[in-house]
Amino acid sequence: MYHHVKKLMYTVNIGDPDPRFGRMLLEQFGGANGELAAAMQYSIQGINCDDPGLKDLLMDIGTEELSHLEVIGTLTRMHLKPTKKDRDAADVDPLVAIAGGGGVNLYNSAGNAWTADYLKITGELDVDLRSNIAAEARAKIVYERLIDFCDDPGSKDALQFLMTREITHMKAFMLALDSLGKPPLSVGLIPPTPGLVDQYFNDSTGEGEHGAVDMTGPWNDEKAFERVDNPAFEPQLMKVDGPNGATASKGQKRPAAAK
């Protein structure tokens, strides 16, 4: 169950409202990397989770994200409030002014409606935790950019709080992923095709007009991979077989669905 306490997780105070900045803040209210998306993603993952400990983690953080939604929503509303009655302010975002009466709604900074397509939910704990780590990293960067565009000390303080919690959640999700004890490249049950999995396809070759050249690093050198240059021109070097260019796995299979 949920219970609302009439107090923000972080008290928000601003100086002069800035409707243009308020429109930017909508990105973290109804955007792809915003607080509602995070709250829904983690909470739904938690509902689906059979592991009691990780279920508790997901519900804890999912619930905290709802509190963050309230903080960012309150901050955004403070900056957008002049659009309700001031014509010049309303011109900054007519959608907010006319359809929303100067308040927040489930839109991003470009006026696009929130969608469940933002959510990454697979039902595989390790995959979902990796998605959550990436989601927190993206949100951290968005908050950082908002801080860079902000001149109001009170707004910056609130954004700093929200940005910091993204790192806290990243740490928790990373520790949860480690607790599963799975190798980093062990995803699902069906193993990858031997040989093929260890080939790196150098598909972008030659020299570009602006100095782009072929590069090597730990991500594609011979310590990690067998490098295949120009596989489009030498497909025989790719370790695949079968009519569709894929080798059928003889490894562990998922249980058949119940009939």
C-alpha cells in the first residue's frame, strides 16, 4: 500500500520563477529518463520479482522515485506558474499555459506525452538490473545538464539532491547485480555460438574525410577477440553455418510453455 505524507522529501525554494527553465524541468517529470519512468519501471519489476530481497530493493527505490517525482513536479510548477496568467510567459510553452493552466502534466520538455514505451522490463533480474543502472546514469546526466542551465540557487540545491540520489541507486543496483553471482556475459540460459561469439567484425573501415581511421583498443584487440576485417567482402571468415547464417545451439534450453 502507499501512504502520502504532506512533506516533500527535499524542501524546494526558488527565487524568481523562470518559465523557460520550467519547461526544461518537464524532462525529468514526464520524459524518458524522468522520475515517473523510474518509479514505474522499478515498481513493476518489483511486483514481478520472486526474490524477496531484490523485490524489497526494487520496491524501496521505486517508492523513493515517486517522492522524487513530487519534488521535481513541485519545482517545475513553481517555475511554470507565471504561464497561467502572463502572456509573455505563456508564449514559452502554450501547451502548459492553455491545456495545463500553468501546471505540470505528463509531457517531456518538447511537449511529447509520457509513454510506457520508456519502461525496460524483461522479467530477467540481471537484465533488468543492468537496465536500471543505465537508467540511473542517464538521469544523473540529465540533472547535471539542468544544473548547468540553472541560475537559481534554490533550484540548484534541489537538483543536486535528486542528482546525488541517482548515484546512490546506481550503487544499490550494482551491488544487487553482483549478489546474483553471474558472470558479466552470462545472460539468459541458451549459450552463444562458440567461435562466432569471439569474433569482432571490423565493419567500419577506411579513412574518413574528417580524419576518422580504423582504431584498436581493449574492446576489439586480439587479446579479447579474433578480429575479422571487412566481413562483408569476406563472409567466409565468419564462423557461422546453417541456411540463415546462424548455428543452432545445443546448449541448455528454456522449459517448454505449459499447454
